[in-house]
Amino acid sequence: MIASSEAIVLKSFDYRETSRIVTFFTKNYGKISGIMKGVRKDPKKFGSSVDKFSSNDIVYYRYSRSDLHLISQCDMTQFYFPIREDYKRNLAANYVMELVDVVMQVEQVNEKIYQLIEDFLKSLEDVRDINKLVYMFQIKILALSGFSPHLDSCVKCSKKVEGRVRFSMQSGGLVCQACPTQESTLTFISRGSISSMIHIEDKDWRQCMRLGLTAAVQKELKFILNNFLIYHFERTVRAQKFLHAS
Ligand SMILES: [Zn+2]
């Protein structure tokens, strides 16, 4: 079967002398991997050098018995030059590509996540607060992939939460003061962080861009989101160093 789609490069590596294996997140078919034969011998054969986090129009032969397909065309549509020029923006984009690769299963189609990645990359070209953009991406990809943390009541007893609230990485949500728990992955979370997370889940990207996050909320979100992601996804994200450098 011949398939075509818009596609963003999540990762790629050289294969044998002349080829390259590329993992794309495609708009129409979700995450797929394919071989680009001869691309290193004759880069003009494809209109793209398949740089990480570039957008491309691809055509490929989809094999039903293999997860590795044959890419026949790859034309770059967006290079995101300002991101590549800046060390920190580059790290943030690399982190997000790895996060998509870890969170999304092969051929799990999600057009909203495709749009989210594009929104993220476009904003990353000139935004000042890079960290806020990464927290927005983390919260939204969790919500859109069905891993949203439970934030509107206690995850254990379902009662409304009041007073000092804790967040459990393990249970994936808020825990009230009345619920005893032996979990070691508990941390206090402020009202400001809870309402910021709910706001980011509910509103569209442009509205979220206007949201202000205080330094205290950013610090809390960083700790909670990173630990939540590490806890729930076996493979830790290598580009996590972005988050320590930031
Ligand atoms: Zn409770």
C-alpha cells in the first residue's frame, strides 16, 4: 500500500553505507519508521536531509508484515532555522521529539498531537519563555494521549480536595489530607499549579500562550511533570538533560 502524509522527524540514524532509518510522527498514520535507501550517497534523491524536528511531505510503501517501511519521497516543508541556531531552543525541541517517541505507540494516529507538535515548534522559534512552552507541551500531550493526571478531586476517595493538597506520581493525581497513603512519590502542590495545569489542558494553544506562570508555579510544574513522566514511562527521556540545564 502506498501512503502519504505530512510528517515530522522524531529521530534518524545511519544504516549500512548509504541509507538512513528515520522515525516520523505523521499526521495521517501516527508514528512510523522507514528506510531511506541511498539517501547518504545521493542526498538530492530526496528533497530533504531528514533533520530532526523538520516537517516534510512523505510518500512510503507501507508493509503489512513489518514495522519498517520503505520511504520513496521526502520533501522538506519546514526547517525551523531559528531553533537550530539557539542551543537552548534546540535542546527543547530535541526533548519534545523524544517525548513524543516515548509516549506514542507505533501507528497510533492522533492529529491533535501532530498539530500540538507544529504549534510547539512554531512558537519555539521566537518565544522568550522556553521552559513555559515545554511545560505546556508536557501537559497537553499527557491530556491528548489519555495520561492526564487526575486534578479535580482526590484520586483515592473522589472527594473535593481542600487545604494542603498532595500530588501522587504513582496514583497519577491529587490526594486529600484524609486519605492515608504509604506512597513515597508524594509531593505538595499549590492551588496555582493545579489551576494552571487545568487551564492548559482545557484551552487552545494560543490562549495558553497568554497565560502567565509565576516562578514558583514553574518550579513546581517542572518537578511534578518530569517525575510523573519518568514514573509512568519506562524509558526515561534521554534529552531530559534539557530540563536539568534549564
Ligand atoms: Zn481522599
